[in-house]
Amino acid sequence: MTTSDKPDKKFRSLTKEEISILERRGCTAADWTEINVKDGFSPECCRNVRFSGKIFLGTFSKTFTRTGGIVLSSGISDATLHNCTVGNDVYIHGIGNYIANYDIADGAFIENTDCICTDGLTSFGIGTDVSVLNETGGREVPIYENLSAQLAYLTALYRHNPRLTSALRKLIADHARAKASDRGRIGINASVINSGTIRNVEIGDYARVEGVTRLNNGTIAGCEADPVVVGANVMAENFVLAPGAHVEDSVVLVNTFVGQACHLSHLFSAHDSLFFANCVCENGEAAAIFAGPYTVTMHKSSLLIAGMFSFLNAGSGSNQSNHMYKLGPIHQGMVERGSKTTSDSYILWPARIGAFSLVMGRHVNHPDTSALPFSYLIENRGRSFLVPGVNIKSVGTIRDAQKWPKRDRRKPGSPRLDAINFNLLSPYTISKMLDGIKLLDTIEQTTGLTADQYAYHSMTIDARALRKGRDYYRMAIDKFFGNSIIHRLRETDLRDADAVASRLQPTAYAGRGEWLDIAGMIAPQTEIDRLCADIADGKIASLAEAEKRIHEIADDYYDMEWTWVADNFKQWFGKECSELTAEDLAEIADHWQQSVVRLDNMLYDDARKEFSLISRIGFGADGTNETQAADFEQVRGDFENDPFARMVLDHIAKKSALADNFRRRLKAE
């Protein structure tokens, strides 16, 4: 039952006999004529209830089986209700203060809770401005229950386009006004148990609220397939929780959005922050961060502040500073997708870290490594050293890329709000590598080929690292382009030159030019610009339309990726796609196989380090070297049978067979 019901048609007044039974059972009312019930209402289901204001009661025939096998019958007892509508088969018991101005839907379970009230007109946290990235304001994102990482990104970071941000803010403001009400709602089969004060909070269908201390001005989304869970000792103010969110164990939130399947727990605190799909945050603190999908921070000593992150793994003691004690906490930074910060790492904002990079040590000279992805940024004696491209051969990078899709906890049946692309190699990263090779060439030529070290911005690059980084980039580029060609021609008769040429033609106009990472979605800038223009011009007139367009762009990724490959093919291979011969295709297959095997062998060697003698320190605590080896093998196994090592060898075999098959198809009679 919701506020859309029409009580005057579905309900009737109490009979004198029903009033008499209610009074005998300890119930009172300021005015019994204000109490309305459905046919089938049983006054025996109410005990020690104080009614005031307009009250509408459903029927009570359901039982609830609780943990431990206790069976409870639906009904209302030991409670005070003011201006409430109570649906069918609801259980309400042990309300310390009162429930006021709420519509309680069918099957809801409310027990041992102090106070649930709606106080005046409210939008339940919808439209709350979150001062993300800049604590002093300027990048506010108004939140709502279906906010995606992509729309939040455009709202926060596209301030150079005021017509766009104004249009987005208006759409959200209109939505907030539509949600405004002086009555709250507790949804179908939702539960509120052992909790403190809940004020101006919309609790959606199937949501589970248990043991919270205080919730004020928020929306807890409803979703049968993926219910929201809000647990013990949580305190939250001005918040929105999306389907599948879990917020538990003394978390404190202020002005915060928690996205789908995010898990926040173990004393974590956050203010003015946005968390999108599958973030996991425990113990530490977040202030004014944009946590894109899969942002992970697990340690008490970690502070993420004023940063843009996605696919991040933050080590213990990771920290940043946004305040240089001049004009306030106005500085911000960006750590691009897939990066890691090691234990006790520190970055002084403003700074920008390139995609899939590792940050180790303290960096106070505002590094910008965005042009050189897959790098290590390492501090040595107060200096920042950059090692380009080395993370391409790291086993950790590949494991991350494999585990992210497997750890997508968004449930079937729950709408997927964020558009997420998991690809390690894409036009976004490959274009940076192509430009990165040119950049490294320029750095080398400017300083001289015989130099031992090269300066780049505020960082130092060793000569050997520069040359190896260039080689890593070339291998990755060969792998990406070769894989694109082989995949594109997988069902084409390679002996038919016309069929090959036709298949290699782009099928999507979009895809040329620069590509962007929009908080987890990889897309051409042309499509993002077109989306922004349509929103700014009013051609997209609702939030639902904007989200639909975002997912349409995401769904067209592979067609647009091929357009980019075809458009950049000559830069890589020296020929247009339309000019390729059978000999060229064979050469492409050779380069592709060589790059895949070389990179996989590097990964294999990197994985082997985890089984070295150094890794065995701490094993076999009370024995000999033989005991240590036996203990290590029992716990970790042997390298040859390690699942990742076997996966790498299997990958080499499969890709080599694929290349051989491709060459045979070229030569087949």
C-alpha cells in the first residue's frame, strides 16, 4: 500500500464493537472516528497502541518466522502511530517513541525501534548537493536514487560546459520536487529492527534496516532482486543508497551517495563523497571523493580525499592532501582506472596518475603521469622516479582485469545503473601508448641518447626504464591491433580478398578521434560531446533518457572500437586496412603471436617470484629448511600447479593455436 492508494474508497470506519475490543486491549485514540480499516480487519491484532491523526489499517493474517525459528503473527503492539497508513500483514512492535506520517506497505516488519517520522515537506535526500572533489564547492553533484557514475562525472567535471551542468542540475531538481512529500514510506516486505531515530527517510521495498543508530534525510532504494542492507550502529545524514548497497558496522555518512552493490563497513566514514558500483570501503576515511566503480580501500590508516578514482586498490596508509594552507582545501587529483597505491603512499594534490599505474612512496611535486599509463611512480630519497609501461608485465595487473568482471555483485533483476567497461587494452589506453612512444622518443632526443637519466615534469626516468617502457608499449599495441584484426576476421574466408576488405570496413561512423574514460565507461569523445549537446539543448528531457543514451553508447563499444582501429591502422602498420594482402595478414598474425607469448612469459616469470625463497620467509616457523619448504607447499602449493601459472601457459597454447589456425586459413586451397 502506498500514498497512491485512495483510503476513502478502500477503507471504512471502525464499528463500536471493534472500538470496544481495541480499548479492552489497551489501545487509545485521540479520535476513534479518524481510524479507518479495511474489511477483514481484526482488532485482536492490536495491543497497547496509541493512535492519533488520520490512521488507515489493513488486515493481519500473515506470520513471520524469525532467525532461530520464532514465529510472530502480524499486527501492531506496544506502539504509537500518528498519521500513518499500515498495509496488509504488517508487524509493528516495541516502538519506543512513535511512528509519524508514514505509509507502511504490505508485509513490512518493524520492531524495537525508537522513532520513525517524517517532519514536514522533504525529498528524502534526493537533490542533496555533494561537494565532491573540491570541499569548498564548485563541483557539486545533486544525488538521486538512479544516479549513474557517468551522469555524476559529467555533472562534476564538465564545468567548462555550464549549459550542460545547468541542464543536468535542473533535471535532478525537477526529480527532487516530484519526490517531495510530507509522508515517508516503508516499502513492501521491508524490515526495520532494533534501531534508533529514523527521520525523513524513504525505505524501499525489501530493504533491511537493522541496528542503526540514526538516519536522517535519505533514500534507501527498493529492489526485490538485490535489497539494500543498513546495519548496526550506522549513522547517516543526507544520503542515497542504491540497490544492493550494504552499509554496516558503525559506518558514518554525511552528504553521500552509495551505489549498486557497494559494501561500506567496519567504522568507515565518508562525507561529500560518491561511491559507484562494487566499491568496497572499510575502516578508513573518505572526504570529497569520486569513487568510480571498484574503488577499494580496506585499512584504518587510509584517507582518500578530493580525488577521482576507479578500479583503485588503495594500500594501508594511502593518503593525499588537498590543502596547502593558502586558500583552503581547493586542490584535487585524479588517479586513473586500474591504479594501485602501496602502503604509506602519499600524493600532494594537484596531481594526476595515469591508468593502471602503481604509486609507491611520497610524491610532493604534483606529478602528472597521465600520458604514460601502466607505469610505476616510485619515491627514492625524496625524488619521484617514473618507470614507464612496466605494469603491462605485472601479474597483478592481469589478475585485476580478470577478477573485476567476476566480482560484479550487481544481481540479475536489478537495473544496472553504471556502464562499466572492463577492458585492459582499449582505444583509450592504446592511444596513450602510441602517444607515449612519441613522448619517450622526444624526451630521449631532447636530452641526448647517451644520458643516464631524463627529466620529465617533476619526475626522473632512468635511461634503461625509458627504453624498456617503449618496448612494453609496442608489445601491447601489437597485441591489441593484432587481436582486433584476428577477431574481426574470425568468420571470414581469408582467401577471398573482397570479403576480407569488406569485413575490415568500419560498420559504425562513431569511434574516430580521441576516446575518454567516463568513470568506468570507455567511449569516443565525439559521442560524449553529442550526448552533452543534446542534454544542454533540451533534446534529452529526462534523467531516464540521459541514462538510456549512456547505455546505448556503452553497448556500441565494440563496433566503435573497430572504427578507431581502422582509423589508426596505418599509424601502426603503415598501410590502410583496405590495402592488406594475405602476406600482410600473416605478418600481423606473427607480430600478434610474438607479443602475446612474450608478455605471457613475462607474466609467468613475475608470478614465479611469489614462489621464491624470499617468499618462503615466515613459513616452517620451528623447523629446518626442509620443514619450511614442506610448510610452504602445503599452504601455497607448487608453482607449476598454481592456477594462475597454469592459466598463463594455457593462454599461450590457445593463442598460439589461434595464430596457427589463422595462417592455415590464409593458405587453404
